[in-house]
Amino acid sequence: MAKMRQVIFLTAVIASLVAVHLFLRAIGKEYCLTQLTMSVYYAIVVVGLCLVMGYAGQVSLGHGAFFALGGYTTAILTTHDFSRFQHAPWARALRQAHVFVVKQDLFSGQVMNVTPTIAFFAAMSVTFLVACLIGYPALRLKGHYLAMATLGFGLIVNKMLVGSALAGGADGITNVPEWRIAGLLTISGKTALRVQNYYVACGVALVLLLLLRNLVKSRVGRALLAIHDGETAAGAMGINTAGYKLKTFVLSALLAALAGVLFTHYTGGIAPSEAGALKSVRYVTLAAAGGMANLWGGAIVSTIINFFSLRGWFGTYDNAVFGAILIIIISLTPEGPLKPLGIWLRRAWDRCAGTLGNEHGAA
Amino acid sequence: MEEGNLALQYLLSGVTKGSIYAIVAIGFNLIYSATGVLNFAQGEFVMLGGMIAYTLWQFLPLPVAVAASVVLVALIGCALEILFFRKLRRHSILHMIIITMGLSIVIQEAALHVWDEKVRSLPYFTGNEISSVHLFGAAISPQVIWVLGTAVVSVVFLHGFLRYTLQGRAMRACSSNPEAAALAGINISNMRTLSFGLSAALGGLAGCVISPITMTHYEMGAPLAIKGFAAAILGGFGNPMAAVVGGLFVGIVEAFSVSKMPAAYSDVVAFAILLLVLFVRPHGLFGEPTAESLREF
Amino acid sequence: MKRLIVVAVLGLCLASGPLFAQGKASEPIKIGAIFAVTGPASFLGAPEQKTVEMFVDKVNKEGGVLGRKLEIVLKDSAADPAKAGSFAKQLIEEDKVLAIIGPSTSGETMQIKALCEENKVPLISCAAAEVIVNPVAKYVFKTPQKDSQAVTWIFNTMKDKGISKIAVVSSNDGFGKAGTEQLVNLAKDSGIEILANEVYDKQATDLTDVLTKVKGTAGVQAVVNWSIVPAQSIVAKNMKQIGLNVPLFQSHGFGNVKYAQQAGAAAEGTLFPAGRLLVVGELPDNHPQKALLASYKKDYESRFKEDVSTFGGHAYDALLVVVEGLKKAGSPDRDKVRDAIENIKGLVGTAGIFNFSPEDHTGLALDAFEMLTVKNGKFVIYKK
């Protein structure tokens, strides 16, 4: 029975995503898919953060840094010109192995870059290492100390990116090439591929959400909840609290990095502000607004709000809106607005539909 | 310039920055000690202090403008506590921290729309932009002495207040054991409001006194809050003097790191040292380890 | 079930949002503008936005262009390149603007340079970096003077004063980076040696440590600071406070007399290249730019009650270029307007006199700058 509900739910989600696309096409505003795609990638970071904050109960004010690590690694590798090694035997071997690729650059003749697929693996590896290195000592800290440590980490990454000529300094990196993953699957900002990229982004997000949902409903999830509710008690029951916290942290870092890689190839560039405190605070805002332990809530709220922000809806009050959201939602609905919204909607539905409501009472 | 003079100049430079961080850290320290809340909006109190004082200075003499500004910022601090924290005591500390982050952003934006993006500054309290005090071949702006003096006076005042006055002792009681304090008849929410107001007042005063050095603009709150936060953690919570020491430490480390490596990395060094301290001795140089481990998040 | 409803409702909300998005297809000619009105570059974006508002009102009052009114579609990017990219796509495809003016910063401009070129939309940037027009992209222009021209002026003045060894301090943002690059590139050929080159955080509250390092470097005869406020004022004050008494050269980012006032006595004698907008009072009446500059200054200061800055001037020039191109092209066609812009000669703007060509998409020559200095808290032309 539960499996059936899951399938229905999933179908409903996919149906809504397609419905959104068709609706946009019908009203002639298909270009909104661009901002939606970008928002979905940001939402992936928020979902990972929900895992860390809502389930493991750890606050991270530096998740933008992982997004940036993923994005920058791939950006640097795929735009840096390695042609001075072109004739070395190892370089030629790597070209054969499709690690390097030679392209015609718009302005400077032939350049040799790393292929995006290899860059992706490099990005994931770098993030994994850094997350382990920083997570191991940091997660032994509590509460506000952890907040400060993650904030400090994020700022260190930000300042190092700004200070590094290789990373393009304050201007970041632009002209990042598209990523042809396999056959028709290409992450690119080209207008012709816009619809395809929308579905790719949604697909990636859906798959991740499902995987995480399974994780959360399993033993691991219960262990995390136990840690969240009372770490000492959980430890006393034999749960390896440090291990679980670290794994959750690293997983969320990898999610953020994945989002960073996809985002960078989609928009064709990345800037150091992605690692800054402002972006990291926004991620926390959105995770909190979605209901910290509510993965779907985080994803949906994050997508909607980022979409409006990227469309310039909030005008010059963009920052103020995020601040206001933080305050209002946390004050009124600390568990996130979706539950009260859901309850309210159900009550409304019950009132309108009369007996229908009773049938679904067990939902 | 001889080596010794150069080293002394770096030291004085570190003291300049450090005193600014210290004076911000005192406010952080106070609110945390009294209520357990990490107030990310502390930097905004500093910014508001400078901005409001600047506006008042346009038609009031400087000392009056500064005093009025401090009072106004204190009132704002109390108002914020009443509006956002009084009703919400059932929330966890994490939620309250997130609310202060939201407040910080909203106050910053409000300042932008009230005052606009331009940079302003109060005049130097003594001397002007080029005057300097010479100490053994190195020089420092007289305003820095004002900042240090204000920090020291604040610490002394807080010390006296917390130890010798009824309100102060009540505040300490609330922070160490809220239930017992309530049982003893202390009005916890009033104490909380008082600590916010006091912290905001200190922040506002800091904003006025550092304005000639750092210039005042609507975005200055966040970076100051981060550094002040780092200084407070480094020093350890519970003791206002620790905040001052923490601030000076951060400033001096930054200044000397500039002497040894490209200035672009001085912030990285400061934060790296902070991380190291957090990993090795989270309660800071002077804090008490036991109290912190008991604070559940 | 509950979840289903929630998802469906939210999906509808998601989808209906765009319904309220702007986009009228009617009479006025639409020009897109991306400025950093809020955020870390607001000292650029805010005067730019105000200037454009003022300009458009004036043009529309006088009957518009080609008999149609102008409409500016403004987007506030807060200096975030990802947002600038998103807005550029919006402006091009949805609002179908004729051209885009802005963005305010070089990082954002580089993010959208390729996009505008591919979509054949004229982009008139208000940012200063050389890379925007070098290599030249057919549809991309810029109105601020080149950083290299500012540097050339500084070096020429130094040579006149017999200065050959300098220290460079700059902020860690795009502006500082671009300027430092030019300083380093042009130093050798100008006979200038850079003994110290330090980058500081643009939000630094005090810079005595960096300047102490400069003071400790033997033989420094002058300091060049490449940054914006508040660091500009802080550097000036700190130098005097620690007793580093060598000439201070600032960049053309010093382009607002308020900055000189804020640095007070420390700003006296500062040298910097800037557009003539800041010293319009000193220009002879027959100077080609005088009328335009005087009227811009008067209109801006009376309407917005604040001092003019050269930054607002760049936006003025950008819109002026588009309007001029539109007039010459005779119709709001993107390609025709682009061609017209590329052939503009002798257009008087706030930054100088524009002469575009297929190789030169900046249009300003070295004489667009004037070397200024601060005397008694005011800007005056520097006389050797």
C-alpha cells in the first residue's frame, strides 16, 4: 500500500514538472525554464543541507564553499590551457584516454583542456577530501562553535579564490564549455538545449531526492534522528555518532559540489561570491524555510524562491526578502511552512469535499 | 625605517584593528553569556550607531549626537528582543540564531533604503585625518586611543554592573540557571531585554567611536560581526575582558601576517588560526570548558 | 494524499509566477539595463540607475526617439554574475530589448559578453576592464575609459615629477585586479619599477599594516592605490598617520568629490586621472564638453541632491551611444543600430569624445582623461 502511494506521489511530481513546462510553452514563456533550471541546481544544495541540519542537527554556514569547490575545480580544469605540455608523452597518452581534449578557442587558436567528465570526477574527489578534512575535526564541535567553524571555512575558501589568479580572482571564470555526458545528455546553456537541460536538472534532483529519502527512512535515517534528539543518549545506545555525522556532512558536501559542477557548465561560469557568506546564509534560510528535516519541502521552497530571485522579482529588495523569509517563517512555523500549509489545505479540502475527506483520513 | 620601529608599527597597526574587533566582541560576549543567543545582528548595531550619530551630528554637537545615538540603538535592541524573542522562548537556540541572521539582513537592507549606499564618517574626536600620536618611532591615530579607551571603560563598566548591581547579578543568575532564577522571582524576559539593550548600546557606542577610522556604510555590519564573533570565540565566552584580548589577538595576528606574506592572505591566516583554536580548545583562551559542553544545541 | 495536493498547488504557483512577469509588447522602444544598484558595487550602480532615469525622462519629454518613447527595463544584479547572466537572458528573449546597457562591473560583463554576441544584441557596458573589448566582439562596446589609459596618465605624471620607483596597493575586487594588471604591464616600458605590490580586502577597516609594509620597502617614491571607497579614503588617511609622506596617486575610481572630503586633510595633493565632469567649472567656455557636462551636473545635483560622480556619467554615455545609434540607424533594428554605433564619430559624452571603429569599441582616446588633484577639499586640474 505504501509502495503504491510512493508511485502515485512520484508520478504526480513528474506530471507537475511536465505540466509546468507545457504551461510555460503554452503562454509563450518557455525561457523561464532557464531560471527554473538554475533554481533546481541551487535546490540540490539546500536538500543536502536539510540532511545535515534537519537530520543530523548540525548547522553549516559554509556550504556555499562546497558548491564553489565543485564548480571551480571543473571550471579551472576545463578552461585552463595545458597546451604547453602538448608534446610530452604522458600528455599524449592522456589525450588518447580522453582526459585531455584539444579545441579551437574563439580568440587564441588551439588550446588543450581537460574533458568535463574527468573534471567532474576531479571535482568530486577534491570536495570529498576537503569535506573529510574539515568535517572530522569540526563535527566534534557543538552548536555555535560548529557554526563559527563552518563560517570560517567558507570564508577561507572565498578569500583564497578571490586571491588566486588561477581561479580568475575577483572576476571568477567564464567561458566554461558545455558537458556532453553521453549521447543526447548535454549540460549546456544553449537555447536549443534549454528544454532538455530543464528535464536533466529535474531528473537529477528527483533521483537524488529519492535516494536520500530511502536513506532517511532506513536505519541510517533513524540513527541520525536519534543523534539529533540527543547525542549523548544516542551514543550510549551504541550509535557511532561521530561517524554518522561525518558521513552525512560529506554526503551533503558532495551534493553541493555536484550542483556546483552542473550549474557551472549550465551557466558557463562561476564567481567567488558563490563561496561567500551571503550565499551560504541563503542556503540556510531556504533549508530552514522548507522545514529543516523536510527534504521535499526544502527542494520546493528553495526552487520557488530562487526562481523569483533570479527573475528579478524582488528588485532591489532581494536581500531583504531573504531576511524577512528567515524571520517570518522561523518565528511562525519553526518546522517549516509545508506542514501547516498541508494541514490547512487538507482542512479546506475536507470542508469542500465532505465525505471524500473521510476516505483519505489515513493519509 | 629601522627593524624595531617597523615591528612596533605593525604591532600598533594590529592594535588598531584589534581594538575594533574587541569592541564589537564585547557586545557578542554579553548577549551570549546572558541569553545563550549568538546575535549575528550585533554588527548591525555597530553600523546603526555610526549612521544614526552621523545624521544627528548634522544638527547637534558631536557628543550629544553620539549619546543620543547610543540611546536610540539601545532602544532598537530592546524593541527587537521584545518583538522577536519574547514570544518565542520555546524555540531552540538554532532557531534563534537563524532569526538573528535574518534580522541582520533586514536591518542592513533597511539602512540602505533609509540612508543610501554612500560612505559616511563622524569627525575624529580629537585631531583630524592626518594627526598621529608618536610612540618610540611608530605612529598611531589618536582615534585608536579613543577606541581602546572605550573598550576598557566598557569592560570595567560591565564588570562593575554584573558584579555589584542588583540588575547585573540578576542577569548573571539568569544566564547560569534560568529556572532557579525564575523561582527566585527574577523576571527572565525583562533580563533578556535588558541584556539585548545593553549589548546594542555597547555596539552603537562602538560604531560611533570607530567611525572615523573605518568609515560608516550600510554594509559594514556583516564583516565586523564575523570578525567580532571570531574574537569573542577566541577569547572565550563569559568574561568581557576575554573578548578584548581575543580581539587584540586577531588584529595583531593579521598585522604580522601581512609583514610575512602577501596581504591578500591575512584574512585567511586569521580564520585559519581561529579554526585551529576551535579544534584544539573550543572554549577559547579564557572560557570555561564545562559550561559550554552542557549547552545543548 | 496531502502531499499530492501540496505538490499540485505549489506546481501551479510555480507555473503561474511567470504570468505576472513583465513584458509588454507596445509602443515604447525597450532598452535593457543591468546595474548593481544594491550590494557591493552599489556606489557604481546607484548613480548609474539614477542617471539613466533622469536621461530617459528628459528624452521622453522632448518627444522620444524616432517618434517613440524610450523605456528602460532595469534589473538589479547586486554585482552577482550569475544573476547578471539570468537577467541578460531575460532581457534578450522575453523583453526583446533593443540593446543592453551595463552591467556595472567587469566580472558581470564578462559573464554575458559571449551571450550577447551569440544572440546579436548590442551590449554597451559601464565597466572598465580591457578584456571587455579586447578581443573585440562585434556587438560589445563599453563607455568608461580604458584602465590602460588611466595608468598611462599616472606614469606620465610620475615621469614629469622624476618618480621611477613606486609601490602599488589595490583592493581584491575586479576593479583592483584590472588596474593592477595594467600597472604591471605598462610599468617596464614607462621606466617605472614596482617595488611592492599588495592586495588588500576591500572591506578592510584599517590598512596601516599594508602601508607599514610599503613604508618598510626601501626606495619607494610614490604609492598608487587602485580601489574604491571606503578603502580610498582609508589609504589616504593611514599613509599620513603612519608618516608615509610620499605622493599618493589614486585611480579613476576616486571619481566623486565626496571621497576627497571624507579623507579631509589627508586627501590634499592626491593625484588621479578622471573625466572632466569633476572639474567642469574650470573648463573654458568653448571646450566641446563644457555644455553637456555643466547641464548633466546641474540636472543630477538638483534632482537627486547629491554630488555627481564619473560612474553615473558612464551610464549617461552608454544610453547616449544607444540613442545616437538609434537615430542614425533610423529604426530599432539590433543589427542596424550596432552598425550605426560602430561608426559614431565625434559624439560628446561625459567621459570624453567618442570615436568608435571596428577595432576600437571603447571610443575614447588618451585625452579623455585629465589629471586632477585635490586642493582645499576640491578637485582642480593638475598643472605641472
